Amino acid sequence: MDQIIQIGGSVLVLIAFGLAQLGMLDHKSRRYLLLNTVGSGVLAVDALFGAQWGFLLLEGVWSIISAISLVGVLLRGRPGSDADSGMTPGHDENAPSGEWEAGITPTR
């Protein structure tokens, strides 16, 4: 059963990471932060019960930071906002005004 829980948590974190790297999900979006919060939270709880202290530190801190960011987005954001769309306004000086580009940033 432990392995299923670990795989489930890992899959959530990896889905967020993979979609962010492909430019399909912004690292500040609700979806990304929710996947990271839940996935790393599950892994942190599993590490606690397994007395895996290094893993607990990594996943616990990751989950706390993701949760704080998620709360911030939820308090500031609204449905359809940039933070929820997975896209961020383009910053290319040569791009016509109003164009969008994928928000690809190195993330976990």
C-alpha cells in the first residue's frame, strides 16, 4: 500500500512539472500549485510515518511553500485570471501588444 501512495504523490508532482516544462501549465497557476501541494503533501506524510527524515524535510517544505503560494493565488485570483489560465502575458519587446506566450520556467 505504501508504494501505491508514494507513486500517486509522485505522479501528481511529475504531472505538474511535465506540463510546466511543456508550456502547458504556468508554475503560478492554481492547477500547478494544487498538484504540487497535494502530491508533495502525500509524500511528506508517507515519509513521516516511515521515519524518512530527509525526504520529510524535502517534501514537507515543498508542500508548505506550494500551499502558501496557492493560498496567495486564491486570495488574489479570480476564475479566468492569468494565474489560472496557464499562460502569462508576453514580455517580448517585438511582439504586437496583447500577444501571449507560454510561461515556461524551470520548475520542479
